[in-house]
Amino acid sequence: MSQRFLLLGVLLLYSHAAESKTLLEAMAEMPTLSEAIAIINKDKLLPQLMKTFGFTAFIPTNEALEKYDGAKEKLFYYHLANIPYKAQDLPDDLNTQLTGNPRLYITRIPNGKPSISGWEDYDYYVNNAKITSANHIAQSEDGHEQVFHVVDQVIAPTIAKPVADGAVPPAYMNPDARKLLEKPNLYGLVDEFSITDFEKRVSELDLLDTFAMSGKNTFFIPINQALNPIHDKDLIDKHVIHGHIVPKEVLFTRTVEGTTNQSMSLAFTDNLKVLINMEKVAGQTEDQTAYYVKSNTVAGDTSHTKGYVLARIVKGNIPVKNGVVHLIDRPLMIVASSIISYLQEVKGQLSRFYMLMKEYNPDMANLLVSKTDLTLFAPSNEAFKMVNKDRLNEIMHNKEKISKLLNLHILNRHLTIDEIIERTTHEIFQEETRSYGRKLYFAVDDHHGIPTVSLEGGGVNATITTPDIITNNGVIHIINRILGIPSQTVYEKLSTDPMLSLTFNLSLQEGWNERLKSREEKFTLFVPSNGAWEQIHRTLPSAYKKLFMGEFPYHVRYILERHMIVGHDFSLEELAALTTNSTQRGGIYSERLQMTRGKIYFQARVKSKLGETTSSTESDIETPSNTEYYIEWNGISARVIRPDVECVNGVVHVVDKVLMLNRDVTVSGGSTGPAAAGMTALLSTLITVAFARALHHH
């Protein structure tokens, strides 16, 4: 019996061995890997190795190999590790079969997907290549387990080119960042990618050993051209060198896409604190897509300015023995570039804004060179995809309009993100722009302790995506919209503006705000800010509760329609013009406006030197900055705190008070609203008068 079981076991083993496939045979079943097989079979040794030993192999697809323009000889030795691993079991790094056994670096990123066969809940990257199909099991002819994973890019090694005598010094076969820095010509880093100037400065400071630090690190090295604008090389000191290194993290470009994580640089000390992060900026085509690195000096000193410095990665993902190297077009931490130099980058993320300025308003470009202490809110290239193209085209070909549009993005002073956050509380912090009479209004959403700064200008809400890019003549904040070209209806504006959320929530009752979606009608709306409603909450808590509990939509409609004009989209200038021929009422020149529900007064008041306000006449309305505007009803004066929020179907003016009294929400007996309450009061008065007359006659 035991002999039968032994024979059966031998037969099963033989059968399994006969059915199992080697790595190359398993690959042959996938047509998308045919090019990889062809390259492997051209090598004299590699096919036999892959038949004989256990391996983990990372195999690029035909499409990936077609895009790769590097040398393919010996390429696949860098795609093989001699221990078989499934994707979920991969270590942080693997030694490969290429001469010198250079490393591959593994990055795992949770993706929120369910794990079906053990690996799908993570995205796996091998250097900068993503595993798209994992855990294909094979077996060598000698019975060793083999595993291969399909990747979407060729994993390019850092290979030294032979010197004049045809030999590569052994120490440079598997270089660390120091050896790459010392002998860049061995690795093809010449001409536009030459880094000899940075190496010279590192050597002068005796910091070459810093680039030989063991472990897994990320190094950013400026090319020679990046250092040309820096006339004082002493600006590149020890701390700046350290600010180009992220220790204990290997950051390949694709592994940081979609994240805002900041890593501590080597220049993160007790007194000086510099953070590093990378981001992808999509272009109109794949070739125009770029990756950037930002240094964020969160705590500076007399020699190192607080703020961001932005550099483009011109050649990235160079694997080395102790991590990865990226070549950049500007040194980090150093404020040596002007505003215009950031805009002029051909592949930069602000290039479309620069071209708009250069082609249609060259005086603006001159301003950004000659003037100091400016703040520029620069729309990214992505912002141009969001704008109404016809409207932009119309503005571009009108000299006055394009000047106003561009100047709306510029302040005549240096404004940092810290100051915006500090000065913005419940209400909007505002700043005059270079566009006459137009302001920017700022708000901060401190969600989960991470402040997001938004601004509104010319009816457009934008978010600051990259703040505080410090230049030698000002500061740049990159924003995600072009200001001054509105694309939203009044409804959409109310629904997206954080300062107007309470009014919007009220206006939802019984679909009252549906009308505001219409692009066929025009509206002028005086919208109470969130702060205005909070004041009602404090002073009329019962009325506030009734309005917001959602059971009294008639009262809500009655109050909101007191703030609305239908059929006209009056700008502040047009409203102010109405007061020119206004009548005097109580010593104040005002103009009555017919609202959807009743009438209110509009007033323009000139601020006195003591900060008080007086009524205005035609002669004393000099400039927008010394005039305040109010709407008045039943003794309530609401100040216009954000005028001229333009929409495609109207204009919104934000006010700091709600035009309402407690009686607007009085609910008693059979009354159904303010009108009913008013009618009850009128009837009561008539009865009282009639009764009094009867007594008199009697």
C-alpha cells in the first residue's frame, strides 16, 4: 500500500512539473509582453537564467517599451530580483541582477479598493513604474518559484558610460548621489543637465559626504543654468544645501501625485525649518505635464526668507544607491528670481497667464519687472480650462477691459498667506487691487485644522493652491480660477460662496431660489452675510429659530424678496448714480428702490477723517475707497461690505445686516405671515377708531 502512495505522489509531482510553466513561457501567454520577450531572448545569458532560477520579475508592456528611448541592452537585468515575491509581500527595496546589484524601490499607496486576491487594495510602484497586473506565478525548470508583475513603464537604471579607455571604475557601477554629483558626465548629465556648478559649491562647503548618506533619501540638484542668476554664491550656504535633501524618504514623481504631504528636509532644525513637497501640474498634452518641487521655509532667519520657492523638475527619477535624484531648474530656499521670471517659464504652470499678459498688455509685464513689493494672484494653466472662452476672447481684444482684468490680480503691496489668515475672521478681509475701485475679498476655511484660503474678485471665487512663492520683488499666490470673468448664476454663486451659505440654505425652502438659476432674467440681490444672520441669532433668537427650522417658508420668502430687484442687474456705480438726483429725507440724501417686496432706501455716505460717515452728494463722491454704501429699511441700515459680485444673470451685493424685524416672523392664531399680521393690526386699528367715534357721538 505504501509503495502505491509513493508512486502516486511521484506521478502527481511529475504531472505538476509537466503542467507548470517557466517565467518566459507564462509571459508568452500575454500578447502585450511580446516585445519584452524578444529583447530578453536577444541576450546570451538571460533566457537561461530565467529558466533556471527563482525570480521576481517586473515586465513592462509593449506600449511602455515603445515609449522608452534608452538603451535596451542589459535593461532587463534591472527588472529582476533573485527572490520571488508576490506584490503584497514586496519589501521596501530589492537588489537586482544588474552589475553592481543596484536597488529597486517599492512604494505602496492605499487606494480604497477591495482586496480580491491580496494586492488590489494598494497601488504598487517600482521606482516610478506602476504595477498594473500582479502575482503571475511560474516555476523554473529546476522547480524554483517565479513571480512576475506587469508594469506600465520601463524601469530605467542609472548606468555609467565607459570612459575613454573603455572601462568604468568599479566604484561608479552602482553610484550613490555623491558619485553622481562628482562624475555626472559618466551618467550622461552634460550640457542642459550639467550639475558641475552645484557640485563645486558643495565641495567648497565640504558637504559631499552629505550626498553619500546611507539609507533611502531624495536629493534635488539644481542644474548649472539654475545657478546663473545667483551672483552671490554665498547665498548657497550649508542650510540651503541641506534644504535640497529629504532624508529617509524615497520620493519618485508618480508616487506623490494627488498628495499635499510635506516632508522634512535636512534643513529642519531647532531654528530653521524647511519642508519639501512635490506636485504634478497637468498640461494641455502629456508632453506638457510637469512636476514641481517646493521648499517651504516655515521658520526662517536673517539669511533665509520665510515662504515658498518653486522649482520645476527638468530630469527626474534618477535611481541611486541611497535613494533617488531629481534635477531642478531653480535652487530651493533662495529668493533670487523676479515675479516675471516665474511667469516666463515655457513649460511653467503660469505660462498661459504670462502669454496673455505679454501679447495683450505688455505694460503689465514691464510693471512686474520694475515695481517692488507686489502681490500677484496668478491663475494656473488649469484655470484657463475653466473660463468662458468667448468672454475671455472678447476681453482680450478690448484694451481697457484686458487691463482691468489683469490689474484685478495684482495688489500694490506685499501680502502673505499668514497675514490673510490672521486678518480674516468671520467677515471678509478685503484689499484694493490695481484695477480702480475693485477689491479682492478673502475667506479662510479652517477645515480639520488645515486652512484653505479663498478669494473673490469680479464675481469669481478662487482658491489659493500654492501660496507665498517669494520673489525678489514681491510674492506670487497661484490660484485655480481667472478672476473677473464670472460663469456662475446667482444661484450657483450663493451655493458656493462660503460667506453666503446661511442665506443659500434659507433660500432652499420650497424651492424659492430655483428662479435664480434662470439665465433669461436679471437680478440685483442684496445678500445678508453669514455674520448678518449670526447677529439675528443673537438679537432675535426666536425669530432666527423659526426661519431656519424650515417650517415657515412664507416668512423666509417675504424677507428675502425685500432684498431683491428683478429685471435689472444694478452695479454699485449705477446704484450710486441714482442718488445724484435723490430727495432729502431726514438730512440724508437717499433714493428709494422698488424691491420685489416693498421699497427700501439706497444711500452713499462719504467717510469723514474721524471714520464717521455722512450723506453724499454728487460733488463729494470722489473715490470708491472713501465712500460706503448702505441700504435702509425701517431704521435698519445695512452696509454693503462686498459690492459688485458679478454673475451671468445678475449682481450680488453682500450686506452686513438683515432687513427684518421680529414682527416678520410673528405667528399667532390663524395668521399666515407678515401680511396677515399687518392686516390684523389694521383691522384692530379700524375697530378701535370706530368704537371711539361711537362713544363720541353717544
